[in-house]
Amino acid sequence: QNRLTIAVGVRYFNRLIEEDNFEQTFSFYSDYGGSLQLTGSVLEEAYNEIFERLTQDIFNASVAKW
């Protein structure tokens, strides 16, 4: 079993309510078989899974106080 992990640093600025500003690291991972190479469709599937989750997490954090 192998794991690809991607982390993204985010700085969120709310110009109207400065208390809502935050700086946070978001990360997520995708596991793939130990006999597979991280290329082609395996890489694309891992990226899609990770980016979908990162996008959701960042969006939720930015609108949590609305």
C-alpha cells in the first residue's frame, strides 16, 4: 500500500470581520496499491480524490461562520 498526501497552506482574509481571518494547512491523502506506479490513471484518480476533499474542506472553513 502506498499513500500520496498533498497539503495546502491557506490564508483567509475577511475584510469586514477581521476576527474571521485564519491561516491553516489543509491536507488529504489517497492510497493506492503497492504494486502500482503513481502515473497515468492512478495519479489522475489520486489527484481527483485529494483535490475534491481539499476543495470541500477549504470552502467549509471559509464559510463556517456565515
